[in-house]
Amino acid sequence: MSELLLELLSEEIPARMQPRAIEGLTGLLHDKLAAAQIPAESIRGYVTPRRLTVVAEGILAAQPDRTEERRGPRVGAPQPAIDGFLRSAGLAAVTECEIRPTDRGEFYFAVVNRPGRPAREVLPELIHGAMAELPWPKSMRYPASDLRWVRPLTSILFMLDGEVLPLPLDRVPVGRTTRGHRLLAPGEICVSNAADYLKRLRKAHVVLDQGCRTEMICKGLEAAVSAEGLSLKPDPALLAEVTGLVEFPVVLMGTIDADFMALPPEVLSTAMRAHQKYFSCLWPDGTPAPRFLFVANNVAVDRGRTIIAGNERVLRARLADARFFWDHDRRVPLKSRVEALKDRVFHAKLGSVYDKTERIAALSELLAGDVHGADPHLSRRATRLAKADLSTGMVGEFPELQGIMGRYYALHDGEDERVANAIADHYKPQGPYDFCPRAPESIVAALADKIDSLAAFFAIGEAPTGSRDPFALRRAAQGIIRLILENGLRVSLRAIFACAADALGPKYPDATGELLAFIADRLKVHLRGEGFGIVGGAKLTLLRHDLIAAVFALDEDDLVRLLARAAELAGFLATEEGTNLLVAYRRASNIVAIEERRDHRRYDHDVQRKLLREPEEFALAANLDLASDGAMRALAREEFDAAMGHLATLRRPVDEFFDRVTVNTEEPKLRENRLRLLSAIRATMNRVADFSQIEG
Amino acid sequence: MLPQARPPAAGQIARDRADYFNTNGRALSFQSLILDLQRFWADQGCVILQPYDIQVGAGTFHPATALRALGPEPWRAAYVQPSRRPTDGRYGENPNRVQQHYQLQVILKPAPADSQDLYLASLATIGIDAGLHDIRFVEDDWESPTLGAWGLGWEVWVDGMEVSQFTYFQQVGGIECDPVSTELTYGLERLAMYVQGVESMFDLDYNGASGPARVTYGQVFKRAEREFSAYNFELADTVRLVVHFADAETECQALVDRGLALPAYDQCLKASHLFNLLDARGAISVTERTAYILRVRALANACCEAWLAGPSSVD
């Protein structure tokens, strides 16, 4: 059993690429070792900004031996044929062959024992192969080697049980040496095995294990905030990123000048986080504290005083910029920035952002009628102002603050708080876990913005295809679905998309049909992702696809009713009545479908009373009238369950009909009338749900 | 309960290191910083060039980088280049933003294996000691759409401040760089502000003299910032700029056809700067913008091809 130690030392690997890189490398090694029949008992991967390290233990020292048998020429074959065979089999004389009888005569056989290659021989090409196959999001060429890598490789440590193995990588040195921390221990380190490597790196200020670095950072952050009686604003994504920026983390705390604390908290945290990768601190009451935390990659001789001072200066410059924008932007009211949106192109084929705000303002009027408690005037105001902050200096500098700054500036202008909140909320929700607006005017603005984007991009043929969704329309559709379902909105999507098409104007084709199909499709994905939908606060259990499809097929464009129906359908089908209904439907529709296919025609016409002959025919027709009438009246009251109850009563008359009546009778007129009767059953039932979509 | 002692500014810390200070005991002046960096790179075998005499947006555009990065011949050069970015002008009122700043540009071809160590050593020569500071290489891939160029590398942070761009050139003018070069771009004002511990670029000590002989960065450049901001944002005649752009474009193509890569490239640089001016005047819509970029890139590509087709530059 052998131990493999591989370290690929390089220049700084981007933090975001590190986790995938080490996962990919260990995965490739695992697979390749197994394929080469020298599997490892354990493989561990480590990643830092400068190195990818793999320690594999319990590798078989050699591949198992194999016995190869090859049949040669027939005994007595011409000498050149025999000589050729011996050469190719690696044998010296024909006496080394066995002679075996076969059904075609006696043949020479070479039986060669191929000893397995030692791991040390197999590994170089195996590692080289894994390195060549490792996918980087972006890779580069550099003078020392022909092998593309994420950044130039500095050196490689490659050992099996302490013995250095070769690796053909041009001028990249391969051996038993590595280097420590770039600033704290830059000298060469010579190692003898994996345990020695780990120990020496620790001394050389390299915390190799990414999990350990994260833990060190967490502890450092916690210690720093608790010493000040503060708490840390949790930020797992930032934590993961800074783990990938340091080999030896040192948490330091800096002070924010008091003058800047009047800036909106989002501005503070964006300036700190996005650009500087600083953590924010909070007072016990949750408000921002004038401290920031960051993770240095150096144990400075002055205990970090210079580093802290430098970082404070940088933050001061950034926040001074932000305060300049904050003061400057508020001199101009938001409403007078709307004009400037005319110069901002939304899309070459769809006009300016100004045009878009006009469209969503128009949409907001219709939507305000559908959203309980929404003030139409305020909704319109919010949509008109929704994009105005795009021309402010702050959003120019920090695009991620769009909407949020609009809210602050609107409040400063004395706009209604509901308007201000709707401006901030209209971009939301941005994904399945983002906050979904609940305030009426916010719902209107958020829906209007997304409905317009969908309608507009579909109208110019920019619907998403495959993995291509440059305008994030799938996310917009999911936003619409969440806004409707989580707020229990009763809206007709068809009417809304028609209104959006009106707002776009006559020169664009109407894409309402396509849009409804797209929403249906996204609804299925959404429900699959969530495992449930939320209707008016009530959780539904997992909804089957086929049930959604069965209800959607009815041109149902009210998502709340659609899900309610699907849920009721699921419940009803689980009962005995449900079974009855399905049986009746299938017995009736199967035969009609078969005969229609055979006759190349449909049997949709009304049943002719005078052609009814058998008592079971009369009974079925009468029961159908009754059930249909009852079902339709129940549907009108949105009593879906009751509607299905009426339909389920058809099971008995349908069964009796099939027991006593011959559908395919000799008399064509009678046959046609009977098919019409069965077709009428199918049509009636399909008005409640498309039962043909239901599986199982 | 909150910490009281504000740590001393960087300038004060650096004061402990007498070798980095002029005789007056102040931190390195702006011009000394440039001289020291040039000396450092001269010792590394770089030819020290002077700024190119055409307005450019970045030191990369200097033919000593853009063109010399192509082809197989080894090449090492360093030079200061004024970088003109009309949209960044703030009439001299923003302490960190100007329409013209200085870059120190270094090109090392082929990229040496110890590029990063050389860079760190260059920082040490201007008093940025790795023992006191947090120096970080943070992912930042460089791309110049107008030059048809890209490379992978980092922005270099010193204590949270970006002071340099570090790039391994992969492509220039749409042509693969073989061998790959190292390109270093120092933002000189930022570095100097850091070393001197000042909060405004205009307060930078330019010449290190004291008393009446003392000159600040603001004394040298503030008037230019005001006047050029006014020109860039308000007065540049967009109709004429469009004509000039087309003229430069035509001239460039004609010169490429005659195989005169360097004069052609001058015209390409002019077109590029005219585009920047038009952009600053807000005279270009988003869709037009892409078209202009593609036009400049076509010129740059043609110039680079003409450069490679010509006689070897080292003859």
C-alpha cells in the first residue's frame, strides 16, 4: 500500500474557482486510479489560493498481474507466419507456445503472464492526464509549460512513498520541494512524505485545509465582535470567498468614521462588501455599528496597525464618494429624473427605459384592480418612478443598489411610503429564496415590471431557448408565479398579457398564447422545485404534473384557481368516486378515440333523441344531462369537488351501457348516435379537467 | 469600550525607514517614486521609454506594449504614460478621480517565472514592505474591447487598495501572444497617495522640496483637470469629432494597405481617443457604442497584422 502526495503550486487561483477545482481534481484522480486498477483507500484534497494538494493513501503498489492468451497460427503453418506471431507475442521460440486442439485443428497458443505495472510507473501519465482534463472556467497559456492552467504553475511536488516521480511539464520544476506563505515563509521547503509536508506547511504559515481556514476566520470574527459588545452580520458567501483569498487568515477590525454612519445601511454594507470584502458589525439592536472586519493574509510586525490604517483610508475614500453621491443625488427630485430615462436604452427593439416605465404604469392600472387594497393612483406613481434612480450617481457607482436608492430618494422627496416601498420592491423576488413583496402597491409594481419584460421580449422573439436566457425571463416568470400564489391573487393572466400587448402597441405581434404556455411550463418547474405551492397561505402537498396539465389544458389562466383545482382533483381521484369517474371517462373516451381514428372523423355532434333504442341508452343520456347540468352549476360556484361528484355518478350508467348495448352495430345511424353519446360524456368531463392527461 | 488609538498613517510608519526618504524626512515624492520604479525596472533589463505622444486611455496602447507584445522577439520595457479617460473627469473636484492620470507600465516578454516576486520587490523599493502590509493578488481579468486584447491576472491590493494591474497577455489585436508577456500597470497617483498618506490626489507632494520650492500635484494639474473636464463634457464639438473619427479610420486603413504599421497605428489610437471623447459627450447610444468599438478593434487588428507582417522589429 502506497501513499501519493501531489501539490500543484501556482500563482493565485481565483477564490470562486477553488472549491470546484479541488473537487474536480480529487474526482478525476479517484476515477483514474480505479480505472488503472490501483485504487486508493482514501483521497483527501486541499485547496488554498496558491495550491491544489491531493493526498491519496492505500494505493496498491502495483496493478494486479494478468494472464493473456493469444491464439497463433495453425500447427504446420508457414514459418514466416509463426515467426511473426512469436515476435508479436514477445516469445523467443515456438517451444514456448502451447499446442491446443480446436474444432478447426491444432493451433499454437501463446500464454503470457503480464505482470501488473508498478504504481510508480502508471502514476505520471495518470496525473498528467488528470491535470489536462481538469476543467477551469478560464485558463491561460504561459511560457513555462504547454499545459494550460488557471494561472502559471510555479512548481509541483509529486511523490509516491517519499520517492519523487517525474512529470512531463516542460520547465515547471517537479520534485520534493514547495514554498510556504508568500510573505511569511517564502523560502523553499523540502519534504519527505505527506505527514512531513502537512507539518512543514503549518510551520510555514500555510493553513492548508480550507475548512480549518474558515473556522479560524469564524473564530477571529466572533472574538473581535464580542470584545466590542457587537455582533457580526452573517455573510456565508463572503466567508467562503475570503477563505479562498488567504493562506494564513488574520482577522482585523477597523473603524468607520462617525460622519459616514448617517449613510443608508445598504450603502455602507455594499461599499464594504462588494468592493472591499469587509464584514459588517451590528449593535445589539441590529443597527450598523461603526466597525468593519476584514481578513488579512499576513501577520504584520506591527500587529496589523499599518494594515488597519490602510484599509480605513481606502474605506474612507469609498464612503466619501458614496456620501458625495448621497448628498448630490438628493438635490434633484426623483420625479425629475424620469425624463433622463429616455436616453437609457432598454433594448434596441423595445425602446428606452422611459418607454418601459410608461408601459408598466399603464399595466399598473389594470393590476391595481386585481390586487386587494392597492391604491391605483399610488401604484401608478410607484411604477412611473420605479426606474428613476438608474440615473443617480449612487446607482451608477453601485448598480446593486437599484431600487433601494429609489426608495430612499422617494422618501426624501416626501413621496408616500407605499410608493417608496414599491419602488424598492419592484425588482423582487429575484429568485426562489428572495423576499416576495406583500404590500399591495409593491405587488402591483413587481408584477407590472415582470409582465412587461416577458411580454416585450416574447414579442420580439427573444423567448428563452435551452440554456440561453439572457434577459432572465425564467426568473421573471417565477417571480410572477410567486407573487400570484403567495399573495393569493385572483388574476386572469390572459387579460394581463393582453393589456401588456396593448401597452407595447400594434407593431409587435401578440404573444399571449406563447406566454401562457411559458408560465404553465415554469409553474410545473416551480412546483417541482418547491414540492408544494402556497395558495392563500395553505400548503398543498406535492402536486402531480399530470394533474396540473389536466387543469391547465382548460385554458385556466387564474393560477390560484388552477392550483386549487389541481389539489381538489388530486384529493378526489384518491376516493372511490374518483376511481368511478376515471373508469367512466376512460371507457367512454377510449372507444370513441379508437373509432374516430379508424373513421378519420370526429363524433362531436349532438345526440339525436329519436335514435336512442335501448333502455340503457336512454338512461345514460338522461344521466349525462343531469350530471352535466349539476357539474356546470357547481363549477360556476367554483365548487370543483362537487362538480366532479356529479360526473362520478356516470360510472354506473356507463357500465350498464357497455354491458347491454353494442356500439359498433350494423346500423350506421345507430352506431354514429352511440358514439356521439360517448363523445358527449368525454366533452362534458373535459370541461372540468382534461382527464386524458391523467396518468396511472 | 471602543478602541481609541487610531493607528498612525502609513507615512508615519514609513518614516522609520530612512532609506526611503529624501533629506527633508518626508515620504517619497511623486517624482521620486517614478524615478525609483524606473531605476528598479532598468536594473531588470528594461529599456526605459518615454510616454507616447498621442492621447491614449491606458499605457497598454503605447506601441511598446500593444505591438511589441506580438511576435517571438524578447522585449522588456518600462515607461510612464499619461492615461486619458475623459469620462472620469470631475473638474478637479473629486480627490480620487481625474480625466488624466499617470501609469507606470512594464512589459516583460516572455513572462518570467518570477514575475510576481519581481513585482513585490519593486514595491519594496518604494517603501511598501511586505512585512508591514497586506499584499494580495485578487482575480481581475483584463480585457480591452477596442484593442481586441485580453489576458488573465489580478488587481494587486495593498491593505485593501488596488495599486496595480497584473496581467499575462493572451491576445492582442485578435492575435495570440506567443510567447506570453507579463504586463504590470502601476496607478502612480494611488501609489503615491498611499505612500505619502494623503487623502486627495491634489495634495500629493510632487517634487519633495520644501518652502517656496514645494510643488503639489494640484499645482501642476488642477487647472488642466478643470479645463479638460469642461472640454470633454461640454465643449467638444461632436459633429467635428465624428468627422475626425472617420478621417482617422480612412487614413489608418490606407496606411495599413501600404504596410506602414506604426503610422497606421497612430491613426488607430487617434480614432480610439475620439471615440472616448464622443462617449464622454454622451453623443453615442448603447447600440452605436458597440459599433464604434468594433470599428476601432478592426483598425487595431489590421495594425497588429501589418506589424507582424513587416520586418522583424529588432533588426
